[in-house]
Amino acid sequence: MIGPEYSKNETNYYETAKKQHRITVQSILTMGHLEKEIQTYLTRVYTLLSFTVIAAFIGSSLGQYFGPFTEMVYIPLICFAIVLIAAIVLTTSTQQNAFYRSSLLIFFGLIQGFLIAPLIIHVSKIDNTIPLKALLLTSLVFVCFSLSAIYADRRSYLYLYGILSCCISGLFLLSMLNIFVHSNFIENMSLFGGLIVFSLFVAVDTQMIIERASYGELDSVHAALSLFLDACNIFIRIIRILGKKNKK
């Protein structure tokens, strides 16, 4: 009697779990399988990410408008962007400095838009529809990998973190090598490899954010920064790939 009852209860448990994790339009919009506190936290993260993306769009528009001036201040802008990232990462998240850190993140998005502007100007000369195509493709990739991470089994992507970190080191070495070699094959490996790595990083970082939130680490600014950097890296590689394709 004990065995059948246990088996029946176990079956009911798994059926309930499957229903809770069934992906529907309503479940995607509400994220009902997550705890209420985590849902609120993710809403805050993605809201902050949206404002940062808007700031980057404004920065990119200003960078294209000023044109040559943007290239003149390119190196100082990179240094300033690094300082902003350090200020966000090294500052402890509290309610008192939440607005300050959020402002730093949005300002970083503005600077990042300035930094991407020369690339957009370059590919627009090849085909002025490339930036829009790259933006749409980046949005599609980001949303797909984010949703896959949110609705996948808990921690299922986290094991990839170490592998992807090693891949980034390898891609960096390839980029350095290509400065001296100027190989089209190495450049393609760097572009397509980087696109795959940072797409997977969207899923890994999303699950990392959820996992940290479950342990009470609710730093929405740092979380939004991680996702924004992933999105920027995806956009840069997609726009360069489209630029190379159209140029040929």
C-alpha cells in the first residue's frame, strides 16, 4: 500500500510542476513560476535596462550628429566609461544610493552610444538599413535567450559560466593576433564566436541574476549593467557581420 500511494503522490507532484512551468503567453507576461519578490525585482531590472538602452540610442544619435568630434574624443570616452563601470561595480547597493547608481548606469549607456556611433556611421555608408536590421536582430536574440533562461530548469545554464569566460579570453587573444596577422578567417572566428558567446552569456547572466535574487542579493543596477553589456556586444558583432556581408 505504501509504494502505490507514494508513486501516485510523486506523479501528482510532477504533473503540478509541469503545469506551473508550462509556457503560455500569460506565463511569459507574468513570470508566474517565480516568487513574487523575484518578479518585482526582474521588472525593476528590465525597466532600468530599457532606460539604459534608450540613453544609448540618444548617445548614438548625438555621436552620429557630431561625427568627427566623436572620433576625436573616442579614447577619453572609453576611459570615462571604464570609470563609470568601476563606480557602479565597486559601490555597495543601498536604498540611499539607488538613484545615484541608476544615474551612473544611464549615463554609461549614453557614453556607450557615443562609442558605437562611429561604427554605425561606417556601416551606414555601405547600407543605411544595416543599423536597424542589427537592432532588430539583437532584440530578437536577447529576448529569446532571456526567456529560455527564465523558463529553463533552475541553474541549468550556470555551468556554462566558466566555459564562456575561457572563450572570451580566447577571443581576446584572437583579436590581438589579428592586429598583426590581418586574417579574414580569424576575424570571422572572432565575430561569430563572440556572437555565440555573448548570446549564451545573456542566458547565463539572467539565471545568475535570478539565483542571486533568491538569496537576497537585489542589486538591480549591477544586474542591468551585465545584461546591457551583453546586448551591446551582440549588437556590435551583428552590425559588423552585416556590414561585411553587404560590403562583399
